[in-house]
Amino acid sequence: MKRFFSVSKMCMIALMCVLFLGAGMHVKAAAPGQVTGVKQQKYDYTAVEIVWGVPSGEVMAYQVEYCEDNKFNPATTKVGVTKNAGCIIDKLASGKSYYVRIAAADTEGNLGAYSSPIEVVTCPSGGPTNLKQTKADSKSATFTWKKVTGANMYIVDYRKGNGEWKSKALGNVNSFKISGSKNSKYSVSVYAIRKSKSGFQAENPSAVSGTVATLPTKITKVKMLTSGETGKPNAGSVYFSWSANNAAAGYEYIIYGSNNKKMFGKTINPSSTKVVKIASSKLKNDQFMKIKVRGYVFVNGKKKPGEWSDDCWFAKFPKKGKLDKDASKGIKVSWSKMKGANDYTIYISTNRESGYKKAMTTKKNSCIIKKCNGSKLVSGRTYYIKIVANKKVKGKTYKSDNTWYLSGTIYTTYR
């Protein structure tokens, strides 16, 4: 932006005298018409650019006056001269309003009527700071920011997820509420602006940005995927999944034992793979446990949680599974009891990865399998056995981990 060269009123008078004397002595002509169409078209931190229409009559130069209070008191008014129908006034303060008026002068020093004063504005020296979410419910998120000196307007840009940006112009306030859909996270940016009465906006390009979210709704579809680690079914770990909640900044979970007493809980961040590993020596291998989960957001710097999920019961693979193999008598399977289990379902297959069929359901912790998929057992063949514990709660059946198996090749024993 080009700078405006300010001159004093005495310089203006001197210029008018030179123009007058150079023109010679003759009848005084009519002064130029009143300047109109004055408007601001550019700005920065310490300068404004204004333009105006050329008035009627002969125009040699323009006298530009500006002040802060719109009274144009000679003691507080600054004066400049330009030959163009526009100029840049510099050396101003940031984030302030000034009032400008212009009069045209002809070659004889005749000064026309001043234009109506207009308000011009410089942009604030800085952008907003300290953006934080202050409220959240299931369909809205409210946030605030620290006001900027000199700003009398703010613009909020926001979008849901990777959607289209929306923009909202606000007055001299420092809070905004986004109302939308459930389980929504928003990216937000706030800009500080000095706005004139004519509507011209001088915006500082620096924004404060962040994310806000609605309060997560109830987590659903909580389920155990598998337990243990490679080759170690009873290792102290369990893998879960649940419905992803786009609003959640993180999740909390609590695990209870078969007696409904709390065992432990923890806070975790969202998983990019949507699989959550819970590892703890407190996980038990001999009982059903239950987990409940809820999402949370940060409000005023503190966690604000949503509603807990329904209870999800789960159990690891029964400990101490054992096979006694004799084709003539069947496969005797035994395992340690699982606390909280109502009964056990036994599955058998000749393929390690697939084809498992139900052999029987029993309330005991042992059984004898004499057939596989309706056929008698064959000596010399390897069979794979899965033991699944069942727990019935309010008409729903929960099952232990069914990814692990016992295996063995059976032979006929001759005595």
C-alpha cells in the first residue's frame, strides 16, 4: 500500500497562494462542487486508502482532513493535500476509527464544500486468543475466545468434519454456539475485525483455531473381538470394538468382575484402527467380567462425559483345557470352571480355521465327544475343539472368546 504524504494546513494555504498568484488577477470563479462518493477501499494495521468522486467545476487539488472524534476541531484535526481523487492516510493507530472529509480546490484557491464525513478503520493489531469450549450438549457446542483490543466485530468460520466451511459474522461478542447434529466435531477459526458504520471491515488475518464437539451420545455395539496374545490365550489382554463416536475426544471404560464389583477403569484416546486393546494383570481368566464405555469432550478444560453404554459381559478362554484321545471311546474334554457361566457349548472341526459344528452344550466342565459333524471319529485324524462359556443376562447370551482351540490327533487304543 502506497503511503500518503501528510502536510500541514499552512502548506495548503501556501499552495493555494501560489496557484492564485500564478493565475493572475481576474474575476473570482465559482468554487468546485461538493465532493461526494467518499469511501474506504483498503486498509492495513496503520493506514487506510480512500477514494472519492470528482466534483463539478475546475479542480486543481483536494484538501483531506481527518480526526478521531468527528468534530474536526482545528487543534486535533490533521490536514493533507493530494492532486488525485484518492489517497492513503498512514501513521494511524491499529484497530481504531477515524473520520475523514474532503474538499476540492481550484487554481485560484477557492475551496468547495466539504464532503459528508465518513468513518474509516484500521485493522486490529492481533487476532483472538484462548479459544476454549465452554458448553456441550447432544446437539450443540459453545465456545469462547479472548477479545481483541480495537475489534468491534468477529467472524467465525466452522465446518463439521471434512464438510464445507460456513461463516458467521458476529458483533462485539466473544462466544458462539454451533447447533447441529448429534455426535459432531467441528473445526473452528475466529477472526478479529474493526467495522465502520458504513459496513467496511478491516480484518486481522490472524485467527485463533481449534476444535469443539457436541456431547457424545450413548456408546453402542460394544463387543469383545479376541483375548490373549499370539499363542497365549490366557495372556492378560482383551481386544474390544464399539461404535465410533465422532464427537468424542476420548473414552472412559470400567471393568467389573463376575460379582459386579469394580475391578479397574481407564481413560483412552480414540483408536485410529477402531480396535481397543485393554491390557491388565487384573483381567481374570476364570470368570465372566463386564465392561461399560462412554465418550467425553473437554469443556472449560475438564472432561465432560456422555452416557454410559449398556453392560457388555465377556470372558476369556477357559483355563487348563485338556483332551484325552481314544477313537474307540471318543475325545474326553475337560476345562476349568468359569465363574458366572450358565453352561458351555463345545464345537468340533477337522479344519483349524473353519467348519466348526456344535457337538453339545453342558453345564459340567467336562464331556466326551464321539462324533464330528455327525460322523464317527477316525483314528489317525486331528480334531480341533473349541470350548465356549455362555452367560445369560436379561434374555441375552454372552459368550467367552471363541478364537482359541484345543487340538489333538486321536488313535485307537488296544488293550
